[in-house]
Amino acid sequence: MSLLELNNVTLKFGGVTAVNDLTMSVEEGQVYALVGPNGAGKSTVFNMISRFYRPAAGSITFDGHDLLKLKSHEVPQLGIARTFQNIELFDRATVLQNLLVGRHRLRRTTLVEEMFFVGRARAQEREHRLAVEEVIDFLDLQPYRNQMIAGLPYGVRKVVELARALSTKPRLLLLDEPASGLSVEETQDMRWWIDDIRRQMGITVLMVEHDMGLVSKVCDRVLALDGGKKLAEGTPAEVQSHPKVIEAYLGTGAISKTANAKGERV
Amino acid sequence: MEFMQLLLSGLANGCVYGLVALGFVLIYKATEAVNFAQGDFMMLGAFVMLGLVNPQYMGMNFWLAVPIALLIMGALGYLLDLTVLRHMFGQNQTAIVILTIALGFVIRFVTGAIWGHEPVNLHSPLALGDIRAFGVVLSLADIAVIIVTVIMTMLLWQFFQRTKLGLAMQAASQNQMAAYYMGIPVKRVQGAVWALAGMVACVAGILYASKGSLDISAGFIGIKAFAAAVIGGFGSLPGALMGGLIVGVIEPFAARYLPPGYSQIAPYALLILVLIFRPHGLFAQVRTKKV
């Protein structure tokens, strides 16, 4: 059984079919990318997995759990974390505080214990702080630990969001355009981190990304979407050279021209 | 000695303003809505307590009645959110303002219908006796108000800094979307904020009624408390309390040293000055412009 399975999922907004009869499965330990032009339905897939949209038809399961039965705040409890294309952080809090909120789902203490900081609250606080420090070390966020989010540069905030997602101790990490807006160096760092997240932490990654360079370096499997439909699925090289994918990106006339350039960047 | 006397009685009044202002800020922080019925919440809390304690109603023991009144007001706050305010989600701010003003009217007249429109006195053990020391006379109620407010503030502080629910409230108030992804049930948490605001209002109401007579117009104290919250910097809990204390202290001093009538105006004059010179309030947490 795959870790994440979407079966014949369809979602409509009024007359527009945002996702059309999509079936896909992500195996444990994979780095899986969704690619496609703007409006292809990639983020919509994310929003269905995190239960902000309810598909009109089809099923979504995570590790055997029916995700469609859950409310959006229950999804993280299963170990699904997410970052956003437009960065959604707690702006009036420090980096450290943001990461500590990430531990919310793992807090197992009563109000009274927390209030007077007795019993399990002490040991658990230490545990949460340690876990968060590990993430800070992993992503080199030490210089920013106590800075307010509101004043941080874009690239750093992007990393903080990734750090917060990792603080929730996920099994599946959804990354919505992890490299968008990043410089070449920052994109390089992101690439190594995604590699390490999979190798060292054993976290499965599902990402939406436009940067095909990054996708072909870190992903095992790619699914190309257009108009809510699956165009192609396979290894990065297979998908990039698929005629339908080239057509969706460059228009019909482009096929013959790029036919020679198989395997090159789209 | 006169100075001390004015200061202490001003502080006692200011604590009540501060507690009502805390209620304003709690709800504003969590839901971005201003609850103009907060003063009437306080008045209702006082009447609920009176209904439990006074001999012509249930005649319960005062200390036993305190947690019950708190629970009733907490439940009421939660239910109000569940049945009315949650459905206003995404509506225009003005609509929510009008709604809460209307809620205030409803609370006032329902209270009048149940407990009457005449001024009444809560049978409070705090309302008995004065303490004289160093030439200053303070009623027991004034002292109780100050002590309870200090304790309440410390508990609320602990609650927001340390507890899972308190942190969830802060998170939900800053970014609802992100809060959902951290596993925080945002709507339920907002309901809990309304419950908390109801309980804080109840404490304020019990203290208010212990200090003097009570009638259904007591809720208009909310206007002064609103001024206090703005002076302190809307959105800051310690600011709300400090704003309340400042307004409370200004009143007796203005009454003593300024011509008659000015003590009524003084808090609002200060409000205007603060709005002109420090529009984010005296104790604002954020001073940069929100885009």
C-alpha cells in the first residue's frame, strides 16, 4: 500500500473543473513532484489533501486513513505537514516561537500542568525545545533564532516555514513551490535539504515546483498536470521528454523542434 | 495622604476598567472583531452572581457561587460565538460591530426583564468594612479588587505564555491558515476565547457589584473600558490593563483638582491625545504599519 493515494479525484469550482479524475500514489520514502503550467491544479491537489477543499468525487487515503473523513486541523495529527507558496508564518512571533507552535500536535499535558509548569510539562517542554533546536541546527537558522518573522528576508522566511513544518515531526511533507523566489544559492541549499529530509529523516516529500532543474535533481517521480488532468507520470527525464508535456508548456508547434532535445530542460 | 487616597481608590476603579478592557482585547486579538457588548457582559456577569447569591433569589454561599457564575458566563460566551458570531465569519467589520452593539441592547433588556430595572446590591462579603492605615481609608472591596486583578493578570499571562490552549489562541489570532496546519482547531479555539472573555467579564462584574450598587446601565462602563483599551494599545493585554489603571486614576484626580465636570471628560481627552500622538497606544506591541 502506498503512503498517499488519490483515486479518481475530481474537484469543480462552479463550471470549472480544477482537478479531473486524478489518480496518483506516493510511496513511502519517495520525493514526488507535481509539475504543470499555472492553473493546472497543483495547489488544488495540496488543498484537497489538507482538507481545505472537498473533492466532488474520488477518495484520498493516507496510510490507510480516509482523509476525507477528517477536518483540516486533524490532518496534521496524522503526520502531514505543509509549506505555502506565499509563506504563512506567525509574523508577530520569533523564529523559535513559530517552531514551537509546530510542536502543538505533540503536546500531551493538561492545562493545570502547563499553567504551573509542573509534572509532565517540564520534561515535555525540554523535549520540545530540544527537537526544535535540532531543526534549527539542521537548517542553519541559529542566527535568526530570536528574531521576529516580520523583519526577516524572504529567503529566510521560506526556510523558517520549512523548519516549522519539520518541527511537527511529519511523515509526509507537502512543499508548495519550495524554490520560488529563492536565489540560485538558496535553491542549491533547498536541494540538499530536501535530499537530507528524505535520507536522514526518512520523510516522504510531495512537492509542487516550477524549477525543473531542482525537480530533476531531487525527485524520484514526477507527475505532470494540465487543466486538472494527468498528462504524464514517471521519472523526471521521462516526463520532461513526454510529447504531451512539451506541448502543454510550449504549444503544439514546439514538439517537432524539441524532439531532438530530449531530456533537456523544458 | 490625600494623594495616596486618590491614587488607591483610582487604582481600584481602574482595575475594573482594566478587566473589561482585557475582555475587549482578548476578543479583538483572537477574532479581529470588537465586542461592544463586553461592558454588558460584565453587567450580566454581576447579575448572574446576584441571582445565585442574594437571598431573594437562590441564596447560595458567595464562594460557592463564584465558580458557578464563572462557568455560566463562560458557557454563555462560547454559545454566543457558536450560535451567532461564527456565522458572521468573513463578513464586513461594520456588520460585526453593529451586531455586538445590538447584543449589548439585548443583554441589557433581558437582564432588566429578569432582575428588574432598579438599582440593587450584591450580597458580597467583600462589601463590608473599611481598612484604615497611614491615614488612608480603603474599603475591603477596593483592596479585593486590586488583589484579584493582580492575580487574574498573572494567571492570564501564564495561560497565554505556557498553555497549549493559550498558545493556540495566539497562533490562531496571528494566522488562521497556518494555525490549521499546526493542528489547531481554529473555530473551537475562537469559541474558547469568547468563553474566556465571558469569564473575565464575570470577574469584573462581581468586583464591580462588590464596590457599590448595580443596575442594568452598569454596562456603559464598557465605553470607558474601550477608551482604556485604545489608550493602552488595542491588541496588547498588559496595555489594556495599564490603560484601565490610567483611566481609573485620572478620574479622581481630575475630580479633585479640576473644575467640576472635567473628571467626566478627562479619560476621553486623554484618549484623543493618545490617538493624535501615539495612535497605536501607549503600550502597543507593533508600531510598524500593517500593510
